[in-house]
Amino acid sequence: MNNMPAAPDSPSGTPPGAASGNAAAAAAERRRKKRGTGLTLRFNILTAFATLLSVTVVTLVAFAYHKNSISVLELMGRFVERVSASGISSSMALLDPVETSVQATAQLAAIDEAKARDGTLFPYMTSILQTQPQLQSLYLAFDKDGRFLQAFPIPPGAAKFGAHDAKPPEKARFALRVVDRRDGRYTDVWTYVTTTGEVVGSETSNELNYDPRPRPWYKDAIATKGLIWSDLLVYTSNRQPGITAAYPIFAADGRVIGVAAANVSTNQMSDFLASLDLGKTGVAFIVDEKEQLIAHPDASRTVRQDGLKYSLVKADQLGEQVITDAFAAYRKDKTRTVSFDSGGHRRLGSFNPFPADLGKSWLMVIIVLEDDFVGTLKENSRDLVVVGFAVMVIGLLLVAILANWITRPLTLLTHEIQKIQKFDLAGPIALHAIVKEVNELIHSMNMMKRALRTFGMFVPRDLVRELVASGRPIELGGQDRTLTVMFTDVADFTGLSERMAAGDLLVHVSRHLAAISECVAEEEGTVDKYVGDAVMAFWGAPTWRDDHALHGCIAALKSRRVQALMNAEWAAQGLPTMFVRIGLHTAPVIVGNIGSSWRMSYTAMGDGVNVASRLEGVNKVYGTQICISQAVLDAAGPSVLARPLDLVAVKGRKAGAQVYELLGLREGNPDLAPTPQDLETCRLTEEAFTAYRERRWSDAIAAYGRLAAQAPADKVPAIFIERCRHYLTDPPPADWTGVYEMKTK
């Protein structure tokens, strides 16, 4: 804060409050005598030498134990990292051949499209399926007519397979599917063959109407003109998760004529994870960027069935608290290796990403129990610690007792001082020491806490916290700063006060003001003052933040939501409800301490504050609830959704400015997200207001009419339809700017 010159000295004579200060000092002295004088600090200093020896022994023993523990944990961490690297390498070994096979299949199809379309490549495709058991299927799709050829390996003992989910022929080892649309007719033929290619059965299903061309894997391969890996999905044939590798088929002239692709099942990854030895309770699994299971030692847990629908399972849906705790520690620390507690045990979690060239944000997750690996060594270390402590306790028992008497209150008092520095002033310091000087310090700290607690009720907490941390005195002064200022007001407060008794009204309004203040505090704003039922708050002072406008908008939306919840509660109780109107403006103002050396107020002043107050009143005209200025919208950025209301010159100003109604938050808190109706209202309003500004009166009337039909309770359409009809008969002059001048506050 830019401080102005210091205030003049106080007048001569005894300042007000001196007598009460003397009485407080006398009361403090009586309390001190009642609690006892305690021992002198000199006596405690003499005993501190013995304590120093104890601290030295403890430090050496603890250091040895700590170093041993770190060494063992490092060894365990390296083991986990090696296992993780092995898991990633084995998984990539399953995926890399698939890329080669898909590209080779696409190249063969490109050599002779006609043969590729008639199924000549089916023997080649089944040979790939025989050598790569991780493949769920291999297929070709053509762009011209959507012709689709797919080869499946039939799992041994499969009871259901194919188009009709029936038992396949006994000797069938592969299913060859052809989807065709020639002459406008859709056919879907499944042919079952042996390993030698002998046909042992067939079936037809013309009900699916499958077309590969709209599929994401097809469109992505066409768009990138290179190899792509799809997102994780569940294959209906085996009810297991998998991904698709796809590569475009290029004609000789460079045209893309189709796509070759393969579905890769993750079962073999799960089998590999099941073979890992990670101790008694260790577990390894693979997840995608959405934390959905790709592979798990128990492959059946990667997919959940809801009726006839199969869906992927997220890691936190496994119902294992240790996995939930591991991901919580990973998100908090943002490191590949985390150490955390779960179920009363220390555990190690490894979160290693797959290679970047895969193009997927997969993680190999390994969670192990530390005691499974280092239990014996930790027991030996603990035995050494116990022996060391036993020797120390026998030799220094009396000194340790004295040291505890001295250090315990000082340690607790240090914690209390740290709380005061953070302006955490709840409750008194309930300590009593055997040292006289420490008792006096505790008493002084309690007095200071009470004074600061009272001070904080009249001054913004952030300002007090800053003053306490800096140690500077409070002085008159202010500085220029761009703030976001908010005014709130309760509609028809006069009528509300007439309907309620004074005591009930006070409680009612206090709940409202407390709710608004809490919303402001949650978004790190400063409540400036209460004026009856109105609240003035601002963001950007005393603590500056670049996104003050966004936080002001979020606080306004929270206030609207919280008031709606309270209204529902009050209505259920038969109590009057409140409709709160809010105005927000971002502008340069003067902010700081104003007043005199005897009484000051931390507040903001300037034209920007007046505009914010007027914007709150704009809501009355347009029937809106949260009105913001162009400056707020520009500063808040694309995160907020607002619709244009009008070009307004608020009362007391001649210049017009664009004003908006704040509707919701596009990202972040889901409770503040706009509804589909809000989005449509915003779109229709923008369309109508653009026509209005461009003097297209008929188009504007039609657009506002559509808005009125979509939102019958909206007051804005009627206002502009009336204006436009007036301008149709009496057009405005050529220099018309569209500014509407407010006549009232």
C-alpha cells in the first residue's frame, strides 16, 4: 500500500481508553499471581545442558534410523521401477507388432484393391491372427461404398459367437465377416472356416446396418493419413477392453481408398500382470488418461455389466481403498513415485507413463506394501533404536523429565504464535508453564489474540493478516488499483420489512448477509461494508490477484445459488424469500485507509465504485439478477457465460457502455455451470441484439420473439420488441449509437 504522510500526534492529556487499559493490566497481574510465579528462567537454563546431551543422542539415533530407512526404501523403489519398466516393455511388445501388421495389410490392399475387396486377403489376415493372439480381429474398410471385411479368431470353447450370438460350428477356428452395400442392398455375411481355410458354416445378419466410415478410428486414420490408436473401448465379442490400431489404404495416385485396422485385446497384458511377484498384497494394473482400467491381474474386473450394457471400470470403482489412496497421493504430489499411508500401513505407489510415441497417456501403476519388502530390516532397525533409547533413558531420566517440563509449553506456544501469524485466532491459549517468564508471555499472547480478534471484526481479514505478518502500523493512505467491485441488494426490502417483526427481520437479513459474505470469502474477496440489506465487496485488494474479475463473477454466481437454496428452505418454513440483485464492474479506483488517526476505514472509492452500484440497479429495468460490465467480461475471460443486455448510460453518466447478464460458469464448479436453456438464451439474445445494433428492426423483433417463446419469464424481449416497433415507425437519427440512458438508480 502506498502510505500517505503519518497522522499528527495525539492531543495532550490522557487518551480515551487509558483508564480501562490500567484496569486490564491490574486484572492481568491478579491472574498471574493466582496462577503462581513458577521457577526462574535461570534455573531452567542450568538444566538445559543436560537436555542438550539427550537431544544429541536422540538426533544421532534418529539420523541412523532415518538413513537406513531411506536406503532400504530406495532399493525397494528401484525394484518397483524395474518391474514397472518391464510391464511397460511387455505391453509395448504386444502393441508394436500390431502396428506393423496393420500397415502391411493396408499396403497389400493398396496393391490390388479388387482382390482386397473380394476377400483374397482373408488367408493372410488369419495367418496374422494365428501369430498374434492379442488380436481380437483384423479388418479392411473401403471408402467408396463402405464395404467391410473382418477376420476374427474364435476363442477355444466359445459358447456364443457371431452375428446371432450362437454357438459356432465345432471345427471353426476363424470367422470371416463381409459387409456389402452393392445396388443399395445391405448384407452382412459371416463365414466360419478351419485353420486350413475349409468352410464349415455361415450365417447372415442384415439388421445391424454397420457402416465403418463414421467410426472414430476410420475418420481419425483418414484425417491424420497415418497410424492411429483409438481410445479404450469394450469389445462385444469377448466383453473385454481393447484398443484399435488403424492405418489408411493409399491408392497409387495417393488417394485414400480405405482403412486397415486391428482390434487389440488387453487380456494378455492382464495375464502378464497376474504373473508379477509383488509381495503378499502388491498389485499392478494399467489405466488410461481417464483412469479407466486397461489391464488388471483379474481381467474380469476391467469391465462392468449393467443389464445388457458393458462399460469400462475406473480404478476408483474397484472398491479398494488402497487404490483410492494411491491415486489421491499421486494427484497431490504429482510425482511418479509416491509414499502414502493406507489401512494403517505404509505403501509405495509407482505411476509410470507409457512411451510418448504410443500417443496415449497410459500409466503403469504398481502399489506395494513396504513391509512386504523391508519388514525384517525395519524390525532390526527398530531393535537398535530401542536399545539406544533404553540406554539414554536410564542415564538421563531425571534430565528428560525436567526438559519435558520446559519444552512442552514453549513448543505449544510456538504453534499458537504461528496460528496468530496466519490470523487463526480461535479460542484462548490454554497453557500453563512452570517458568514465570513463559507464563507472562502466554498471558500477553492471549491479550493480543483478543485484541486482534476484535480488530478483525471491523477490518478485512486479509488486511489484518498482512499487517500482523509485516509488523507495520496502520496509517492513512491509499493507492490506485484496478479492482472488481460488487454490489448486492435485496429486491422489495421495504415490503419485506413490513411483513416481518423487527427481531425476525434482523435474523433473516443476517442469514442473507452471512451467506453473501461467505461466498465472497470463498473467492478471496474483501467485504467492504454492509448498508442495510446491501453488501459492497471487491477483489484485488488488499491482496492482489490477476484473476480478480473471474473470482468476482464466481462469487456472484455462488451468491445467486446459495440464496436460491435458502429461499427454498424459507419457503418450506413459510418464511418470506429474498430476490438478490447483483452488479459487478472492473475499473481503476482508489483503495486504502481513509478517515482520521482516531478512526479509519479500509475501503475503495471512485467512479468505478459508483458504476458497480448503478449496475446493480440496472437489474430492475431488465428483470435480471446479475449485471456485469464489458470490463468485467473482458477481464474474466472465456470461462464465464454472459448474454448482452443493452448499451446503457447509468444514472449520473452520459457515456454509454455495454452491459451483460451473467448466466453461468463454463468450466470449473459444476454447480455453477449453465443449463442448456441458459446456453440457448445466450445464443438467441446475441442474435437478436446484433440485429438491433445493426438497425435490422424486423429481424430483431423476430429474434426477440423467439427468445420470448423460449423463455416466457424473460423481461428483455418485451423491452426490445417495443423499441424496435417504435424505430420501425420512427427511425432514429443517423448518428444513433443505441445507448439507453437510465433515469433512475
